[in-house]
Amino acid sequence: MGRLSFRVCCNRASRFLASAFLSSLIPVSSSFAGGSFIVTIEGLNPGGTAQTSEDTFLVTGEVNGFPVVYFVTRDGTGTITTAMQLFPGLPGGSGFGAVADVTSDGTVFGGRSDSPSAPNPTAQEATVWDQLANPQGLGLGAGATDSGVSSISENGIAVGKAGAGGAVMSLSNGVIDLTGTSGGAAGDISDDGMIIGGTIGSVPVLWKATVVGLQYTPIYAEIPPDGVAAGVIRGVSPSGDRVGGEFFSLNELDYVGAIWDSTGLLVHRFGVGHIKAVSDGVVGYNSLVTGISRAYIYYSDWSEPLLLEEHLANLGLDLPAAGISVINDTIRIKHGLNNGLLLVGRATTLGAYTVAFLAYLSCEPGAKADCNGDLAVDLLDHDTTCLTGPRPGTHCLGLPTTCRCLDFDQDGNVDLRDWARFQIEFGSE
């Protein structure tokens, strides 16, 4: 996990003590049910998340203004343990900052930290850290006094802000402006660095790479007749085929959540609120009704909104007292046959964010083929209403609970491949 370090302290021993002391002041709780679990961390403003092994998860963010990463591990008995690592800021800076995102393998982190090269001593510079938490600055950008990373791709291409504009950044190419004099922001990037989501001025935009990391062409998102060209794209799926955000609706007189494809075509619109978390086949929708924000999960065809609090409770997980209101990030997990969902976000009480959460939702269905649990695979388990066909881009958690036992390859559908496996199992005990 690298070395523990704390920039405002003097030596390795004092840095370790400071990190341990700060960790001891931050209440952490967890609950485990079956293959699913939830961890809540008070005082953490979360960023992104990753699963680096079958039983190791990361959450990035900041605590009391300092960049941190939480390591969450589980064992076969359901025990969940957490450890916090303070990430150092750029050499010569104060150490303040935030870790905003991490690659899926946990080897590269992106965020910001106080920059000794900035004209303002409190200004921050886009920063990346390696697996050992060594920081490197990406620069401020031409004419900018500060910069920061909001998301990072699997090949090390970062996006964020430089001054008042959106930018793409890397160690090899520095800071490249995306928005020009109109200003704006770049919020998220696909795993391969091909698709970026954000805004030019106040208009929702996605960019498509002509040269990854160097040249991008803006594509303005489709706005329906009742909408105006105001909003932002906040989330990009790992594959880049879906982006999510919001636009202003004249019917609602407010911003509504929306999903677009990689060409900017509007795929689906939601109610008042916004989309920040987009994965392949999964969307985290943060609704806002009469001033109350609540988080929902949509799977695959966007037809079944699941209130996250109720969704977790149905899995047997203990929830924080605060209601879960914002989903920052969603990641679809695949390790062998374990195809689950990893969520990170925040819970709130009376409008004040109080705790961060990391939730892992397992797709483990129990006994395969024996859907009714009578220890025999027979016609009573043969539910043809579960047949979906290939249905690409779906998620196993989007299937009805009673049908997951028939999704043998856990790809989110019940097709002829699954039925062929069912025939093999038929008659077994």
C-alpha cells in the first residue's frame, strides 16, 4: 500500500503518528450481508473508487483539507477492515489538497495539491500520485493560476480544470485547453481516454479524441424541445458509450438528469436532479425534489428506479442514520464469475453532508439453477419469463432476484447460453 506520509510533519515517524492519530478521530462503521457490504466514513469527502483485488477496495477523497485514500478489505468471515493513507502534496507546498480519482488497478491517482509554483500561495495544481503515493505536478496551464484533476483514464490521461476552463492533462503533454475563452470544465473520461464529458461555457458537451491525450473534437449534447442549452456532462461510462449529466428543462423549470450516447444523442431523461455516476449498464441518479436529494440506481433499460437506501436495506445492510443522497461514482466489477457493483457517495442530514459510503453489491445468486432452493433442479426452476435474450450492456443486478440463479455467466441476461447450462444441470441435486 505504499508508505504513510503527512506533508506538514517533519519525519517519517511523526508522519506515521499524525496519520494514525487522524485515522483514530474518524469514525468508520460497516455491515456485511452475504457477498454485499457497506462501509461509512465520517468526515470523508469522497471522490472515486476501485477494486484492486477480489477483496481489496479503494476510496479516494479528502479529510480536513488533506488528500487521502482509504483501503477497505474483507475476509471470508465477513470482517471488514479499513486503513487510511494520507497522500503528500507537491514538494514545497503545504500538503493540502484532494485525491479525486484512481485507475481501476489502483496504480495511478489523480487530484490536486497546493502548488509552490503557483502565483497564489493557496492555489492548487493538478497532481498525480503513483502506487507509492509519490506526487508529480501536471502544471497550471497557459494563463491559469490553478488546476486540478477530476478524473483519470486507465492510460494515465487526466481531465479537470485549469483556471476557468476545462483541460486534458498528462505527464508527457502537460495541460491542454479544451474550452478556449468560453471557459467550462472537463469532468470525466472513459477508460481508454477517447471520450471526455464536461461543459463549454454552460452548455453540456462531450469530446471525442482524434489523438488520445492530445486532440479532441467537441460534440454538443442533444437538447430536447423543452430544454435549453444549459447543463453539464458529469459522468462517462468506462467504455465511453454512455455519458450522463443534466440540462435545463423549461417544463420543470429546473435541471433534469439525462443520459446521452457517444455521439451526443439523448438516450434517456430523468426527473429533477443530475447524473454523476455512469457505468456500463448502470446509472446513479441523484434526484432533487422540494430541496431533498435522494440517490437512485437504474439498471440497463432505465425502467426500474431503485431508491438506494431501500435497495441496500433489502440486501440486509445496516445504513447510516443519514439518508444516502449522492452517488459520486459507480464501477461494474468483474472478477471471475463475481460480477457486482461498487458505489461511492455521500449521505446527508438536513442538507449537510455527514458521512461518505462505499457499498459493494454482490451478484452472487446462491445455488445455480436451483432457483426455489429445494435442493433439486427440475421443472419448478424452469421459469421461461426470465428469458431476456442477449441484451448487451446490461448488469446482473438488473435482473429480478428470482432470475439471477439462471444467469450462469452473470452477464446481466438470461440467454440461450444460460439455458444450455440449465439443461446440463437439470435433474441434479
